[in-house]
Amino acid sequence: MMTSQKTPPNKFHALAWMLWSMGAFFYAYQYILRVCPSVMIDDIMAKFAIDAGDYGTFSGVYYLGYALMHLPIGILLDRFGPKWVMPGCVLISVLGILPLTLGSSWPMAIAGRFLVGAGSSGAILGVFKILRLYFPESLFSRLLGFSVTVGLAGAIYGGYPVRTLSLSLGWESVLMSVFVGGGVLALLMAFLTPTLKETDKGADSSLFQDLKEVFSNKYVLGTALFAAFMVGPLEGFADVWAFSYLVRVYGYDPAVASSLPSLIFIGMGVGSPILAYVAEKWKAYYPTTLACALGMAVFFGVLLLFQVTPWIVGVFFFLIGVLSAYQVLALYMNSKHLPDRLGGVVTAFTNMVIMSFGYVFHTLIAKIMVWQWDGAVKDCVPVYSPDSYVYGLGVIPVALVLAFFGFWWVKGRASLR
């Protein structure tokens, strides 16, 4: 699955970089779709008359769609290539916006959010496919790190800039503009991406055997699971709850609260190539990942337990972002637990497990917040106390500590090729 072309011909050099650029831009676009509802949370809750539990389901179902479509989209990319699959994924994503902006049904809004997640999974998988087809294997981890860096610009844009535009234009108008932008991106991809050659397509006959090898390897399963435990600061906090947490618990102005979480994404953008370089140069993939788990647990625990200054919040957010780049290492490590021919399916499986825990974290956080709710309401919208946020978000450092010990176990038993 996802067979690689080790050294691309020179005549395809410019084409390779163009395809990589479009893939990275799609990755940035899906981050806008993922993050922007976090700065519209009060508007969405008011329009649909929902509480934090409902909103947690809405946020989490994105990751459910993202995870469930990982292997099917990976198979489609192998069979048909990125030319039609990636534009199709963009269109699925943008269609998911419509129930939120044009409709009034909450179940339809949740279904739309599922579509946004399902289509968005094609972004990183498309980047994987392009890197394996058109670039040398030796550049994979570094270019993947740079892809994440480019993509995270979308996460930054989905915070304060989208918040500012929403205040001036209206949140529904902003989302419709994002809808139009996605349609343009899909057309460009369809016209500029070449058709995959027959020689570059993966073999269908070995798919089930490949999956069997992946699912029977306890180190692959362990690495994917423990990497998923570490995703809380990014997918359980920065994506959705950071904005409202800073407003409710720290008392920050909404403008400040919408801009600070961007430091997590900036940190991840900086950290992705740096961590990949450090781990590759010193062959320290597991020690680096262990340091990431422990560091995030400490920084996040301090933010929850103590009222620190805005300057320290910003520094900690940036450092948490840098350490969140462990995902690049986890994807590479798992691909080295099995033969190269399984690199594509292992990568897709690992990312699927990691992203599925976005749903787990959002659901747990929201359920705990509702459990701790004291019944306060303002303008028909539930108001959650600082303690509700602290208890809910407390699952994140707990999971990070579990991940640390989990990776310690894997490190002592597994070896990378």
C-alpha cells in the first residue's frame, strides 16, 4: 500500500514540489475548518440552543469522521492516486459546512461536522502519498515535518484572524467564504494533479495480509495507542476548549484568548522539523518522544493548577506546541516496526488511531464539564465554572503520564529497523 518511488526523475522535480505545495495547502485549509468553530462556540451554542456536552459531541465527531475514513481513503489513494481523491475530499469537507451555516437542525450540523472530518483526513494522507511517490525516502520525515509547519498556518488563521473577521462580517458569512475557498482549491487540484501511472498503484491483493501484519504487531499497536494518549493538548485543548478556558478561568479578553492558542500551533510548526532532525541525527526517536510526553504533562499541569501570567501562558503554549510535534516521530517510528512495503498502511493506521482520540478527549472533557456544571445560564447558554474546566481538562495531563510509561515500556522491548 502506498508504494514509494525512491528517486523521482528530474523532469518531475518541479511537478513534485507543486503537488507537495497543494497538499500542504489542503492540510492548512482543513486546519481552518477544524479550529475555527472554537472561536465561534458561543454563537453556535446560542443558535442551536445546546450545552457543553452537545458541543463536545459536535467537536468530537470531526475526529470520528477523520479516523473512520483513514483506511478507505488510503486505499483509494493507492488505487486511483491523488488526482481525483484529494479534490473529492476537499468537496466533502466543504459540504459539511453548509448545515452549520444554512440549516437550523442540530443533528444535521453534527452530520456536517462528521463530513468535514471525513474529508479532512485526505489532506495528510494525500501528503503521505505525494511524498512516497515523488520524493526520496530519506527526505520523508523532514518533508513531513515541513508539511505540518505549512499546514499549521491554517490553524493559526483559524484563531484570532477568523475571530476578527467573524466580529466584523458575521460568523456565518466567514464560514461561507471558507466554503467558496474550498471549492476553488478542489478545482485547482483536479486540473493540476496528474493521473497516477499503473506502475505506481499499490497491489490490492495484499491489502488484507498487510492489515493482518499491522494489527498483530503489539509494538505497532502500542506506539499508536500511546501516541494517541498524547494528543490531548492539541486536539482536546487547542482545537476547541482553549479559547473558552482562557476567557472563563483566566478572565482574558476574547481578543487575547483567541490569539494565544495560536502559539500552540506556531510551536508545533517550529517543532516538527526540529524534532524530526534531532531524532534522526541522534537516532533518539523514543527518548525524544518520552521527553515530549513528560514536558507536556508538566506544562499543562502547571497551567491547570496555577494562575500564571499571560507571558508564561504564552511561553508554555509555545513549548506545548513544540512538544506536540511528537506526532511526526510516532508516524515514522511505527513505519519502522514493519517492512517498508507496509509503510503506507502503518502510517495511515497510526494517524487514524491518533486522530480518533480527538473524539475521546472532547467527549470526556465535555461530559466532565457538564457533570460539574452548577446550573448557571446566561442568554440561554450554559455558563461553566472555572472548576468545571479544570476537572474536564484534567484528563489531558493524566493521559500524558500514561503515555510516558507506555512508551517507556515499548522502548525497552522494541527496536527500529
